[in-house]
Amino acid sequence: MNDATLLPLVLVDGSSYLYRAFHAMPPLMTSKGQPTGATKGVVNMLKSLLRQYPRSPVVVVFDAKGKTFRDDLYAEYKAQRPPMPDDLRLQIEPIHQTIKALGMPLLCIEGVEADDVIGTLAHQAEQQGRSVVISTGDKDMAQLVTDKVTLVNTMTDTVMDIPGVHEKFGIGPELIIDFLALMGDKVDNIPGVPGVGEKTALGLLQGLGGLDQIYANLDQIATLEFRGAKTLAKKMAEHKEMAYLSYLLATIKLNVELDINIDQLVMAPQDIDTLKDIYTELEFKSWVTELERQTPDQPPAFELTSSPSATSTLDMDQAPQATHPPVEIASPISQDGYETLLTEAAFNQWLSQLQAAPQFAFDTETTSLDYMQADIVGVSFAIEAGKAAYVPVAHDYMGAPEQLERAWVLAQLKPLLEDPNKGKIGQNLKYDMSVLARYDIQLQGIADDTMLASYVLNSTATKHNMDSLAEKYLGHTTISFEQIAGKGSKQLTFNQIELEQASPYAAEDADITLRLHHSLQADLQQLPSLQKLLQEIELPLIPVLSSIERNGAKVDLHKLGEHSQEMSARLIQLEREAFELAGKEFNLSSPKQLGEILYEEMKIPVKKKTPKGQPSTAEAVLQELALDYPLPKLLMEHRSLSKLKSTYTDKLPQMINPATGRIHTSYHQAVTATGRLSSSDPNLQNIPIRTEEGRRIRQAFIAEEGFSIVAADYSQIELRIMAHLSGDKGLLTAFQQDQDVHRATAAEVFGCTVDEVSSDQRRSAKAINFGLIYGMSAFGLAKQLNIGQAQAKIYIERYFDRYPGVRRYMDEIRVSAKELGYVETLFGRRLYLPEINARNGAMRQAAERTAINAPMQGTAADIIKRAMIHVNQWLIEGQDPACQNVKMIMQVHDELVFEVPNAQVEAFKLALKPYMENAAALDVPLLVETGSGANWDQAH
């Protein structure tokens, strides 16, 4: 056995990579319209594997076109799968070309699936005593795991060996096929045994063994301790043929006839010229630059043998022969260029470099995630890829080396950090800005925030934390905080971590942030509208949100306490009433007990079932049942009240910062799909507006003595945006003439004059106006108005007859979304809709509803963000007497909340309105309504 065969054979499930990259990456395109997102994702993952296994052969296996032997066994196999999206199909050939140019063997065998080829190769390698690593996200592959074969998931950075299979599935690899045969597989349309889910399958396998043992001992099933065991034997007997068919369908073949053998699966040198041509054509500028930096005398990234590159003669041409000596695929991210700065001389040398650099990446390491209490433990910088430094200032573990004084370091950095002309690059810079503010440093000159750059590129494609972005865009697995700090209650704070571990972690943060900046900016340069959105809205919003968070809001502890006691009494009363309706006591929080009472004892019709086949007691179901039955209605009130109590009246007092006496929420820019802000600790967005309990909570948000709360709210902003986007003359006229748009709609729909519209008709018109912009159907409107579906359909048809521009807009946006795969706001923000062309009707219709509403909701989000930026600048300048000593303290939905000196309230409200109403130029006027009072409820 030669040295090469001692290395693990790495087998890549190319088809799994393909779809995962397509759905995870932004749908990027070249300037010529060629889609490239999946290509970039696949190649990134492959380059990551090459770095992890630098001397091993990495073999990529794809499914071939056409049917396989499983289709002959079962005509319905994978029948429900939608066809490959056109944007993905166009990327297959570039991906194959790139893989071959990277020197990797590529296989694609007709008549079988990639899984079968991988299984066969893994089996052959194992017989030679060789270890195998299979890179996939497919759970079915767990059946291949042995003491020699392991699975690795590059998306989650997890490795699955035999104990890992037991931990994940509750059974060993030898029973995975039986597991799939029993419960089936919806993705591949493997039928399984009807009514057997995951828990039942596990109960059978753990109690009796595999399929053969189960069918040899059907009489013993009734003795097993899982739900439904007593009646399961009959069902198993009835569907024995289906179970064994499913077993065959789920079994990965280990004996596929191949034209090549294991020894031929070796790496070829890269074809640099071909790679440059491909990357240039696909506009992967950073990869072209990377290749150009490489020189022919660099060491190879893996050991080569003299054997030629092997690809299957059934599908692929021979891999192109390299015209250059072997070179490194991509420079692995090394820590060799990281420094720890412990002396003034070393620090000053770096400070000079920072001062000379046009921009640099910056990060703080602290004692807490709470920006109001976090102490700085150290700071890190990077000025070029691979060159980073960490300055520890407050590590205080036993034996910690002498460090520079925090006050001195921050004093040296203050002019640099406050220089608006010196570009700073960070990941979630709002946090660093807020922490620095505790040390009287006002961070300025934000050039980029990689979290927000990723979010703007595609809000839904991935998590936007640094670890996820590094894996996705750089193919690099970062040092996790848990690796150096531990987990749970014993987790160390950063000041307790030894410098040998802390320094590489901190320096890597800065280095990776800088590298992400370069990668993300290369993508954003292809999409100027998104680059503008980042530069003109998201980045300028960072200091605004930091300021609002640090201002905080005052709450009345006494009022919260009173309200909490009243809620407790009401919850006890509701519980008693529920027991009376049910005829017995039960746990209101138990879905099992609740389901038994509602559906078995009270015989209420089942509206919906859980994925496991149980009648659902989810909130949406109870809400529907509450229209007709008293117990579900009472339960909905109990749930709502209980949530408000635990989330707000009980918890808000615990959130008061001892130093400021106020609560300080955290606003998140990179969470919602549409661009709206979210908040946490506390979540201000979820306080009900229209309920008495919600108003009581708002009454607890009060102003300081001598101040008032002022709330400014955009009126009907999404309807106004609809009028602008649709250009409908009726809607435009109603808003331009400052009519009551709901009353005007009622007059149109019900065929009367505006003066004749009743309050009920106005209420119905309001439901129609808002419902239709959320894509509400006749069925949904009928439920909301408590009328027949036929009547609701008549209302909708009348609405569209009177407002034909709205219908035209909805039709056009659906068509556009299907063609482009995304919709845009007025300011260019995109929301990608991967399910807009789905074969599944429910998924497609949901995407269509989102396509209609997202431009309005997203534009509203952009408008209030622009307003916040303009208002904040006005407050900072402070030249207008009306805004002096005013604090912006909250942003909730379409509303801004301020704390204003009593003497200035009326002047402030008048002066504020133009800043908010001029945040966007629409074909209809934006209207802002203001109110004031001693508390938030009075001001609303």
C-alpha cells in the first residue's frame, strides 16, 4: 500500500452540494445575466474541503440525467419533486468545468444515483482498509457509516461517526435502511408503512430489531411501550409488501459497475488558465485576483501521483491537463500573521500603520453581550488579509501577563476611531459603537458592516453572523467562542481566557471581517441598487439605533406591579372557567390534554393535524375555533394574557439598568426578511396596540419629570405606498384629497355616497383595504368579516372594479416575481422568493402573497429608516429650539417615540412632521400623526 492510500478518500455528494448552495447563496448574476450564486457556493465548499484534506483525493459525484433502477421498482419514486429551476440548470456546466479545472475527479453514472456511486466507492475503499470521508447533507447516507466511513456536513461543520449516528437517530447505522423503510421519506416519495412515524419506527427497531425481525415477531409488537403499539401489528401485516419495497428504495447500492477503480481516483494539477477564464466569465473578481497572486513555484495543495485524472467515460470527458506545475488551490487562512501587542512600542508601530491605512477592520472583545454593561477586555485590528493584531487590556486570570492600560490604549485610539474620514469595517458595529460610548469614544467613519452587507445582498439566504458568513463566503471554519470559553454555567468571560487562546480568536475576528468585506463588496458591486441601499440607509442607521438604545426608556414599576397582579387574578378566573367548560381540571398548556378535551370529549371538528398526525392545538387553529366555540376562545385569551404577563409585566422590572434606571432594548437590522427592524430584551414590537392589556403595558412607559412622551406615527403608510406603486387613480385621488380612504372604499364597494357609509361598512372596507395588500382571499375575508364566502367574493370583485390599478399591479408583480425570482422596494431592497415557481400550490400561493405585500412593507421599513436618519441629524445639530434636549427613545412598526421637555411639546410636534413626511417622495402625501402625554399610551 503506497502513502497515498493511507490518506482518507473524500467523496463529495455533488448533487447535495448543488441544491444546498442554490438555496443558501444569494441569486447572484453577472452583468450579462448569467446566474452564479450556486456556482460560487459549490466551489466555496469544495475549496474548503481541499483545505481540510490537503493531500487526499477529493472525488465529486453527481446524479446523471434520466431514470434509475428505483424508477423501475416504483413509478412514483421522486415523482413529486419539481423540475430543476432554470437558474440552477444554467450553472451545471460551469460547476462541472470548474471542478475539472481544479483537478478533482468528477463522476456521473447513468442508471443509478450519486448515493449509489458514493456507496460503492466507500465500500471498495473500506475493503482495502482505507478510511473514507463522505461530504453530504443527506441523512440517508448514515447507512454507510462504519468504523472506516464517516460523514461530514460542511454547512453545519459536523462529523458523524457510529456514535454520532446513534446520538442523532437513536439507532445504529445498520438499522438506518429499516428506519427509512418503516417511516418512508417524503422528499424521495418512499412510501413506508402508512401511519408509522419517527417515534413508532424507533420503538419497533429498538424493541424488536430490523424489518425481518419485526415481521417474524408481529405478535410481540403489542407488548412494546409506545403509543398505538397494541393495534399496529395488523397495519404492519397489511403493508408488508410496501415496507419491503421501501427497504429496496432506501438501500444505497454498494456494487455499482464502474469503469474506474479506487487507485485511479487521484487529483490532477489545477488548470490555472481555464480557472482564470471561468472566473473571469462568471465575474468572480476576487478569485481571479487570488489566482494571479499565485506563482508556479508555490507548493502543491495536495500530493499528486503519476496516474491520470479519472472521470467516468459514461458522462465526462477526460479532465484537462494542467499547463502549469501544481499550485495551491487557495491560501488557507493562517494565524501566522497575527500579533499580540503587549508593549507600547509594538502598539505604536501598529497605530502608525492604522493611521496610514485608508481603512481597517476593527473589533472589541468584552465581558458581556449587554452593551450597557460590557467592559472592554481588548481590541483587534486588521489592515490586510492575514495581517491582524490583538491588544489585550484587561485579562485578569491568574498568571496573566502584564498588559497595556485600557485607558491609555483607548486614549491613543480615540482620535483615530472618531475620525470620520478614516474608514472602519466591522461585523455588527452597532455593538462596538455602544460599548465604546461607555468610554467616551464616539465611533465615526463606518465604511462597512459585513453583517449588514450580507443582509442587504439576501435577507433570507443565510444567518448573518460572522461564523456562518466565513463558512459561506470564505470556506473557512472560525474559532468558535465555545471552543475557548466553554459552555453553559461554567463558560468563562473573555477576561478569564488565557491569551494563548484569546489572541488568535480576537485577531481572527478582525481578519475574517476584512476578508468578508472584500468578498461581499465584490458581490455588491454587481448590484448597484443594493450597494446604494447599504450606503445610504443601513450604514447611516447604525449610530441612530445605537443612540436610541443607549437613551433607553423609563418604566413605572408600581404600575407594572399592579397590572401583573390583576393579570394573575384574571388568569386564575379564566382557568376556572375553562375547567367548568371542559367538565374537569386539566393543564391548559398541555397540547395532549387539550387535544383530548377538544376533539375526543367535546367532539369539536379537527381543522388541522400536526406533521405526526395528531389534531393540532396551535394558536392559528384555536383562533379559528374561537369563532364558533367558547373554550378555544377562552384559551386564546388565557394564552395571550399569560404571554403578556411573563414577557412584559413580570420581566420589564428585571430589565431596568441599575446605572440609568431605564430599560435598554436591542434593535436588530439583519433579522426580518422585509427590512423592518426587530427588537429584543424587551421585544417592543409585540406589545398589542388595540387590546386593553396592551394599552396598560404602554401606560407603564413614562417620561422623566418635566418631560412628556411624544409619539409620531405614519398614517396608513402601506396603503399610500400601494396607491403610489399601483398608480390607481381612485386611490391616488382619495389620498391626494385627504379623504378617509376606508370610507371612500366603502362608498365604492357598497354603492353609496361617502356620507351614507355606516360604521360597519367602513369597518368592512378597512378589512378589504388592508386584507388585499396582504393577499387575503375571499375565504380569509369571509372569516374576518363573519360573512359568507360568496359575499366576500362580491366585495373583492367590486373593489377591483373600482380600483383596477390595484388588480393590474398585483398581476404584474406576480409575473415579475416569477421571472426575476425577487421583488423590490421603492429604494431597491430585494426580497428573494425561491418558492414563487414551486409546483406545490400552497407554497407558490404563499410566495405570491409575499410578492404583493413585501414591496409595501419593505418600502415602509425603508421610509421610517430614512426618517430616523434625518430626524437624528436634526436632533444632533440641535439648532432648532424645538428639538433641544429631546431624545428619540423607541421605534415600533411605523412609529417613533420621543422624550420631550414639557415646554417644547407642541413646537416639537410641528417641527418633527416635515422631517418624517418628506422621508420619501410619493405620488400621494405621507401623513404623520403625533400625540403626547405623560406615558406612551396617552401619546399614541
